Amino acid sequence: MRSLTRLVGGNVADNPGRVLSPGVGVVLGYALLLGVCPFVVFMVGWVLSPVMDAAAGTGWGFLVSVLVTGVALVAGVVPLLFLVAGRSGGVLSVIGIRKPSGGLWWLVGLGCGVGLNVAAAVVSLVAGVLFGEVHTNSTTSSIGVYPVWSTVVGSLVVAPVVEEFVFRGVMLGVLAHVVRDAPGRWRRVGVAAAAVVVSVLFAVIHVTPGMGVGSVVNLLVSIGAVSLVLCWVRLRFDSIVPCVLVHVVYNAPILVISLMTAH
């Protein structure tokens, strides 16, 4: 009962850096994440859609679409930052814009990136056998349509930085931070739930209209698993820097293979 009381109410005087009790923080966090944030993303995307339409027939089309999507996602998670604006440690620290804690983070990042590529290849092979479909993402579908440089910049620079900032930085950072003062078991459940929700959302935004069942299953399983690993890396090193490295290493072979097969 005491742990539940601390979760729902708590005592702000015990921690001057605490603005919300963990229970209230979780409720507000998920309400913003699942209600307000998607609305903001939709509205910003709608406002900027003429920019994408204007660039669609040019060599900048792919890069502009990635940038517009990134701007919409970043704008969408801004409301979450209000939950940690008064927290101790600073907002940048909460969302992982800091030097990684612990050594060999770069080695872990490289290893995770390579390992995830191998796992994704296996999942793709199994999905191809079961459903007779091969999943193609925005990177592979842009090859031959847009200049190589725009695909490289969009896939290896813009997408990794923006997606890690939005999903593992702000979303996971805020949802994990609001439960930091909860009792041990509640804190662990809260952080695990945040990682799962963030991973589901991360996988869902990669689904595109017209995808077959096999492609959707392949994408949700592979991208969801990638996100769970990225969440672990983010929490392990308390920074999104290693996550960006994993993301780049994961995207790079896909891009290289797509370029080789296209030419």
C-alpha cells in the first residue's frame, strides 16, 4: 500500500526536482503521446504537405519528404517536454543529448547494428517463405527514383538523428523519467512499458499504404525488435548517441545492397 501511495501521490518535498508524482506523470505522458502528439504531427504534416508536393518531381523529393516527416515528428513530441521542464538534471539530460555513460559504447553500437542486420535478414527470409513477399522500405524504394546523394543523406544522416531524438530521446526519455521516483517494481514496469509502446509506435510509422500482409508482419517484427534493442542501448548508456550509431550501422548495409542491386 505504501508503494502504491508513493506511486500515485508521493511527496514533492522529498525531491525538489519532482514536479509530478509518477502516477500522474504516466497518465499525462501517455495521454499526450497517444492523443495530443499524433494530432500535432498530423497538423504539421498537413501544413507542410505542399512543400513535399512541390519537391516530389525533383531530385530533392526523397530528402524533402524525410525532412518534412522529421519536422512533423519533432513538433509532435514537443508537448511531452513540458512534463520534464521542471525536473532536476535538465531537459537535455532527460532526452539523452549527452555524452554516453560507460565505456565501449561505440563497440556495443557497432555490434548491435551488425547483429540487427543479421536478425532482420532472417526475419525477412522467413516472411518471404510464409507469405511470398519481400519487404521494401523507403530507402530501397527510393533507389533509381531520386539521386543517390539524397537517399544517402536521408537514410544515414537525417533519419537516424531525427528518429532517435524523437523516439529514444524524447518519448522513451520522458516516459522513463516520470517513473524514476516510483518504487522499484513500478519503475521497472513503467520503463519496460515505455520501451514496448515506443517500439510499437516506431514500427507502425514505417507501415505504408499498399503493403501486403507479409510485408507488414515482416516490418512490425523486425522494426519493433530493432527499436527494443535501441531502447536498451539508450537506457544502458543514458544517451541517444550510441542509438544513432546503431541506426546508421543498421541502415548502411540495406542502402549499399539496394544500390548494388539497382545498378
